[in-house]
Amino acid sequence: MEWEVAKLKQYEYENKIKELGINLERLDIVIGRKTNVPFSKGCYYDGGQWNLYDVDERQNFVVTQRGSEEEIFRWLYMITLGLAKARK
């Protein structure tokens, strides 16, 4: 798998994930909206920027990174690959 990746747009991220056959639901990754599902991660657009977040076991919602679409989806891609590798 490719660990170093250039900045990605949402559609590029989704295409790469599809090509790799990764199931985002199995990894508890949510795109484009907030969730309060324990141990999930995701991103959403709000206030002119993208937000990357984690939800802990007590359903605490924490934004871990803010930035452009390309920056956030690059981070999310690396996180996704790490989770997919760890759960094989």
C-alpha cells in the first residue's frame, strides 16, 4: 500500500478506497457528516473548512484537525490505510 500520498480531493479519496476494496463502514469511518458512534472517525465540511474528528468510547466528539479538503482527505487516507492494515 502507498503510505506517502499527495493531497487528495474527496472524490480522489473515495476512488482510491474503492480501488483498494476497503469498507469504510467496517472501519467506522464517516464522510461528510458528524456521528457519535463510539470509536469512529470522520470528516465534515463546516464554516468554510473541513474538519477531521474522532469519537471516543464515551461518545465524546473531538475535532483533531482543520484544513482544506486536500489536507483533510490526505490525513483521512493515511488513517484509513492504517486501520485497514491493522484489522486484516
